[in-house]
Amino acid sequence: MNTFEKDLQNRIGPELMTHLLSDAVPVLEYTGFKFLEVKNGYCRALLPLNSSSSNQHGTHQALLLGLAGDYTGGLALASLIRNEPIMGVHEITRESGMSLWLISSEMRYIMPSTEDVYISAVIESSLEENLCRRYHNGQTILKELEVRFENARGEKAAEGKFRYYLKKRTSLNLNTAGKKSSTMFEHILKTSAKLIAQMRAYEMNKDTPLFIDELSGKAAGKQGKVIGERFLSLMPEIQNMVAARTASADDAIKRLTPDLKQLVILGAGLDFRAIRLEGSLKNCRIFELDLPEMIVEKEKIIQEWSIETDSKITRIPCNLITDNLTEKLIQFGYDPAEPVFFIYEGCSMYFTGDENAKLLEEIAGLLEFSADGHLWMDTVSEVVISSKNLPPGVTCFLSRIAKMGEPFIYGVDDQLHVFADCDMVIEEIQSTKDYISNCDGEVYEMYSFFLLKHKKNIHQHFVGEFESELNTVHGISENQNIFAK
């Protein structure tokens, strides 16, 4: 079996792509659209004439012809790039994935389409080498294709010109020298943030909500609501998990409020906690860190909804992977000596182990010199990343997240050692079950919340008792005690 045949079997085969796109774009399944043939640089598809695809005249609805042409031309283009999953269709990885979008089209309708229509698109073989080279070099490809629409006798019903944007996912990320990121990279960021905002907004539909968050629904918008509905249908547990983690961090803040002077939210996204807990944070300076594009989006929402924000909130553009966290914070007025509370929520699973370790070490360094400092963070179990035998809902959720462009890549079961390596100790461990009653199921066991302190600031008698308890739970003998450095 050659390389293209393997690609056909595993990624772009007609039956497989019909199934995947029917799931991603329900209207395609509704109309009976399907791919018939895929070759290198070629695709042929069928849009049947039926009650779902026709208009009041018994002919194909013009816009549906355009939709079918879009996906036919797109697959012809994608077939040239070997073994690259298509974002939104396939599960991608940290290293692979293509961003493929239609950016313009022009249709010419030649005669009423009163029969099944066959759609075809072909790319000249002479262009393949150049297109592939540019793609793998991370360049942006803008390619126009001619797409034909014919009946079974070869009579042309329509023809169109479809212009596509194609780029390697890893080349979408933040550019250097302060240049603006690609529109498609921004889309991925905003989509994920709106999904989580919608999960928080759903909490208000419950009889006894853990918190009231009216701003999250506004921030999520229509896109967040649509995505939220899809994710809830796949994995209903996700809303409980987001609500519980939100409440867990909120509760920790409220308990520490009397002494708290600074709150640092890492990867803040569309989190409006600083406004929602304004009463508990009256004497607290707040720093929200995220990528510049996400901060712009948040400020746009604040302006659009005329949301009143406190002058004590400072939003800092920061790449948590590449920037120096300490330098960024001090640059914007952070006081290393004042009591501080860090929130690292919903981020660890998207970073590698080394990236998480680097960030935790930076936070630990800041906590060491703080008069009284804490870190709240959440982690998923390592089994979520490595196991092939997960509950169906978890598998569907992870698949959908990966298709969106943000795959989970990091989980940890040995938190004691991970945190000890960064000179931090666990003060409290919680899970969704601590906040949601009657939440049985394996999925809830795979997600935990931690309240941490630097080991320097833990009272020794407390440390001894807590370490002993944790070591017993994890089966660690005295001579293996990880805290004994």
C-alpha cells in the first residue's frame, strides 16, 4: 500500500470524509450529500435532488450547490498534503493539522438543476510540488479552484470559482516581532474561551447555582451557545466540571480575602471573576494575563455590553510559554512582597510537561518571596491522555476539543512529585464531587483542583501531618517521603 492509499484509508477516503463531515456539518447529512471519489488533487461528490436539498420549484437550492462545491473543492486541495488532519474534521495533534477555509466563491448557474448533481474539482498535477513545499514551509496558500456541477449525462447545471486559504496549524501561532497573529489562530482562541464562558453561563439555569455569572453568557454570544449545546450533547458532565472548578477557585479567594492584596489570573480568557467577586476583592489589585488577541476580544466585549470594570484590574498581554512571567508582572506593578493568589485554570492540559514545569517554577519563585501566597490550579489525570479505553463521553469530548484545534496533551497522576519538584506543597485537594451532588461516573475521578503554597510558607507541624496523610494515601513509605529534601 503506497502513501496515498494509506492516506485515503485513514484520512480522506470518500466514506470516511462523508461520515466526518456529516457529523461536523449536520446540513450535509440532512441533504444526503456524499463524497464519491477522491484521488490525488481530485474530488467528486454527489448532491441528490430531494425534499431537503430542493426549493419551491423542485430544483436544487442555489446556496446548497455552493455549499457542496465548497467541500468538494476543499477536499481536492487537502488531498495533496499527505497525512495532515484537517482542523474541524479530524483530531489534530500539537505538531500536525491544517487550517483550511473557503474565503470567497463565485457561482454561475447555467440551467435549473432538476436531477441529482455531481460535483467535481481537480488541481493540475504540475502545481502539486510547489503547493506542498509552500505548505510545509509554513507559508500561506491562497488557491482558486474551478468546480463543475453536472447531471448524470454530463450536462452542466452550474460552475463556480472557489478560493481557499490553506496553512499549517503550527504556523498560525503568534508571530514574532510583535506582528499580528493570523485570523484563524485568533478564531481558535476565541472559540475555546466562548465555550467555557457558556458552560459558566449554564450554571444559572440550575435551581441552586454555585455562582451567578450573567456576564459569561454575554461573552459567549451565539457562537458560544451553539458550541456549548454540541459539547453538552457529547459530554453532559463538562458543565458540572467547569462549574465546580469555578466555585472551587472562588471559595479559595473568599477564604483568603482578609489578607489578600493581589490576584493573578493566568490565561484569563473570558473569565469575569474579577468583576463577579468585586465585593470580595475591594482591597485587591488584579492582574489578568493572556495572549494579546484574547485581551483585545475581552475588552471589545466589555465595551459592547457597557460592562463596568474596576480600575484595579490590569490586563497584561503575555505568552505564558515564551514570556518571563515575573518580568511581565513587575513591569505592570506587581509587588513581590505582598500577599498574592494565583489562578491557573483550564490551561495545564494544553501545555507540555516541560512547559507546565517552567511556569510552575516561575510561580513558585514568586510565592517564595510573597508574605502569604497561594496557587490554585486544575489538572486532568494522565490516563485521559494515554488511555484508549475511556468512557464514551470523555472520548467524544477529547475528540471534539482536538478537532477544534486545542488537543489535550498533558495529564498527571503523581502530583505530589510534580509539585514538590517546584518547591510547592498541597494545602487542599478537591474534585467536582465536592460541589455537585449525585455526580457519579469515572469522568469525575479524572479531574482535580489543587490549592498550593510554597513549602517555605507552610507551618512545619501542618506539613508533617498533611504529608503523612498524603504519603499514606499514595502508598509512600517514610524513606520515600518526597517532601524530605
